[in-house]
Amino acid sequence: MTIKNRFFYGYWIVLAGFATLTVSTGLAFYGFSVLNKPIADEFGWSRGEVTAAFFAFMMAMAIVSPLVGQLTDKRGPRQILILGAIVMPLALVLLSKTSALWNYYLLHLWLGIGYVLLGPVPISIIVSNWFYRWRGTMQGLAFTGIGFGGLALAPLIGNYLIPNLGWRSTYLVMALLLLVTILPLTFFVVRDQPRQKGFLPHGLEAAEAVADNSPKIEAASGLSLKQVVGTSAFWLVVLTSAAYGMSQTGALQNQVSILTEQTFTTSSAVFAIGIVGLFSAVGKFLFGWLCDHIDPKYAAAIAYFLIALSLVTMIQARSMAYLWLYAVLMGLGQGGWAPNLAMLAGNYFGLKHYGAVLGAIHLIFFAGEAVGPMIIGFAYDYTGSYRLILTVLVGLCLASIPLIAIIRKPQNRF
């Protein structure tokens, strides 16, 4: 089935996943961290009120992730990605017209749904379809797009588009960028299964393929979602990852406000977002590679520790050296979430219901990410300081390390 010396098409799939996550994450996730301040300033909204929109964005992601996972299992990733490439730009166009807080919240719910359709769940599934060997590394390479989006697009939005065009026109440019990149890329390049291009999954010999030429390695093994939810391993994964997500996203989405409170300029704070994005990309590759060589639970523990250390550095930041150190640590730690969760889901629960299981894990993880920025924003409104709440988040990350380290594979997995 596979032609020798023929370039493996799966590498184009990884590249397409990288590009999709670069654009979608850079605009939706990192874009919020630089758009929320000028919008709040124009309408006179408090920091807690404006960051509550990110809560709406992340809660939409949490709620629909299991549904998207199940739908992707049934319909294939390509159809889901095409739908997302239509839904998300529409949300951005409507955000350019917003004038009321309730409308701002509602449209961030829509934006969150669009991002899930273009996000890690369908990308993870399609990479798993194409790669049997080095699955973690290829996941990591695709997921570097999440960090690269912060590096490339946050400074573009914060330092060029908003100052020159205003935030309303910036949303329109963002929508156009999504349409002209992701939609044609998904339509013309992405294919759900290797057999559609005459290949087997990378690392699978022809003799190991199933008789109907539809190889789905490990697809016949693994727990159902109902069985997975009944295991202690699942709850240890989701609860520790929720604390980790709440900490890293809470700090990142308030980063400009936190750092400007500590005498840094807005330009320096926005630049630091780019550094976080760069090292998040590096971290995603490193953690993807690491998951191919050690148990993913230990990779997750390392990510938790890096986030805790980055928050300690953020609390102490008063010089550019501390700012750089914070950004590097935050980026590397943040880089772990996508490859670690993807590999934990596959390694501990199998691939038979991979999309549904990964979606359920993302539900709790994204819920943690949803409340993080809002908790920090309202804590500042109440106390006038970020120090106490950041210290609490450090404690949560450190407490999560021994909890993730004790998980075991369910005995009835196969």
C-alpha cells in the first residue's frame, strides 16, 4: 500500500495542524490578552468584568469539547476543521460590532465554540490517525503552533493593529486572516486517514494492517468514556490539569495588567507575551518528544513545576531579567498541556474512544482555564494586589505534582 521512497504525506498533516493552531490560537487565545485592556478602557469596564469574557470563552470550550470529540470520532477531523474555519471568523466579525457587556460575553461563547472546532481535539485525533511511531513527537510538533501563535500574532495585534486600526477594525482583520489561511488549507491539504493518500500510519508495517485496508492501531482497544470516568486515573488527570490550567492561563491573560502594575511598560508586557509564545512552542515539541521516552505523567509533573516556578518569578519581577525569566518559564510550562493531555489520554485509556475521552479531559481542563483569569481579575478588584492570588496558584501547582505522579493505568484497559 505504501510506496517506498515516496514522501510521507503525514508530514503535511502535521504542518497543516501547526498552521491551524498558529492562527486560531494566536487570534483567539493570545489575542484576548492584548485586546481586553483597550476594550475595557473604552467602555469603562473593570478588570474583573472584562476577564469574565474569557471565562465565557473557556467555558464554551469546556462544554463543547466532549461533543466535538465524539463528533470527530464519527465524522472525521476534516469536516470539523472546515466547520470551525467558518464559525470562528463570524464570531470575530460580530465582536467588532460589540457595544454592551452582555453582547461581549455572548460572542465569546461563540468564539470558544469556533476555537474548539479548530483546536487540539481534532488536530490530536488526525495526527494520531497518521502516526503510530513517534506519535508524541508529531503531536508536539503540531502543537508548537499554539505557542508560535502567541509569538507571531500577539505582538502584531498589540503593537501594530490596535494602535493603527483600533480594536474594532483589528477584529475584522483577524477574521479575514482566518478565512484566507485555515479554510483553503483544511479543504485542500487535510485528509482524515492515511489510506486516503495511499499510505499506512507511520511506523506500521503492511503486515500489521487490518484486512479492509483501514488501519486503526489500538482502535480496537481501550475503555469507553463511561468506563474511563469511573477510574481514579481519570480524576487525578483532570483535577491536577485543571489546577495547572487555571494557574498558567490566569496569569497569562492578566499578564499585561499584572506587569504594568509592577512598573513595566505596556510594550514590554506585550513583548513578554511573544516570548511566552516562543517558548511555549519549544515546550510543546520538548514535551511531545518527552512523552515518547518517559511516562506522560512525569512529563505533566514537570510542566506543573515549571508553571509554579514561573509564577514565583512573576511575583518578584521588577527588572527585565526577571521578566525574561518569567516569560521563558511560563512558556516552557505552558507548552506541556496539549501533548501531555493527548498522550495521557491515549496511553492510559486507549484509542478506541480517543476523541470522546480527550474531549472529556479537556472539559475539566478548560473549565480550570476559564475560571483562572476571572479569579485573578476579581481578586485584584477586591484586594488591590495580585500577589496573594498568585501565591495561592503556586501552591495549587505544587500540590498537583505528587497527585499526578501516583496515577496507574486501569487494569481492565484491554
